[in-house]
Amino acid sequence: EAGVAQSPRYKIIEKRQSVAFWCNPISGHATLYWYQQILGQGPKLLIQFQNNGVVDDSQLPKDRFSAERLKGVDSTLKIQPAKLEDSAVYLCASSSDRGHEQYFGPGTRLTVT
Amino acid sequence: GNSVTQMEGPVTLSEEAFLTINCTYTATGYPSLFWYVQYPGEGLQLLLKATKADDKGSNKGFEATYRKETTSFHLEKGSVQVSDSAVYFCALSDLGGNEKLTFGTGTRLTIIP
């Protein structure tokens, strides 16, 4: 069974530029999560989807971050415009349903200069 | 709100030494508790979990017991191997809510031969 796929693996951009990350969850998984992991900290949930609906986006900085999960499968996370403090690893995870084990992708490491 | 406090690292041990990584938590209600591991270059993987007080989670020689009276979930292994070198994250999930994971800051473990 294929795991959670993410791309790109690495991205370097200048502040005020835009960037997008892509996540393909495990086939059939209804729940999808985006986490932000700043160096030296544990991952922090940004947004949770159940199929194509948002369950929790309380910690998503909505003035610059957006995410969508069209058709309830793939998801994209966008930052526009980026700030220096957005430098982090962005992790995508999926689970078969709410409350079930989460499987993590390898992450996208973003560096904002 | 929920929080997880984890033993700071890095931790360096010799092969076959005994390992303890401390983890305490603050939560409303009755959370589930987890240990995740991140091997170099890989995504987060669930190592073990416990869903109620006095439960013991175990996997790959690692164990942790859910102690409600001390709000702790310490990770232990009797004899570590070089292959155990990784970053370990303690986490909790409030399954009564939206089951998002709250992580500790992680402990980097290095085992030397």
C-alpha cells in the first residue's frame, strides 16, 4: 500500500513570494491533516479535512494560508505572501476516518529567505 | 488547553543501555496518548499508544504506561540499539473533541556502538 505522498520535498523562496504544497493521502482515507513543524518544536495542526469539508482550521493563519481538498482526495496548502517565520517542515497526514491512526508523509521543508 | 511536556534532548546512550524519555501532559477529559518516532530522512511513524488509564503500549521493545495520577506517559526500552537513533515525540489526542494531535517538542536520541 502506498503511503502519503508530498511534493515538493524542499522549497526555498524569498519573503513575500507565494508557495504551494501538494499532498496525496493514502487511497480511501477520508481524513486529511496539515501540520507545521518549526525547527525544535513538535508539529502543530494547521487544518483538518473530513472528505472535502473543513473540520478544524482554528490554528491556520487565514490572512496568508489557505488550503483546499477538492473532490475529497488530494490537497494543496498555499502560503501567500510568505514570511520568514513560515520557514518550517509542512507535514501531511491521513487517516481512514476521524479518530483512527494518522499516517504521515515525508514532509516539505520550506525555507523563506 | 492541551499540552505535552517532553524531556529535552539530545540524549546520547551506549548500545544496550536502558532508555527513559519522560513525558507529562495536561488535558481536559481523558485523552489518548502516543509516542511517534521520526527516523532520519523519514516521516513520523506511530510507535505505540494507550487509550485509557493504566494501559501499557508496547512495540519494538519500547513500552509506555498511561499514568493518570501523575499525568505521565514515559517511554522506556531495556536495551537500545544503534538503529533506535531517531527523534521521539510524545503526543495526545482528545478523542472527545476533534482528535487532533498535540505534540511535545521531541527528543533526539543517538545510540553509539
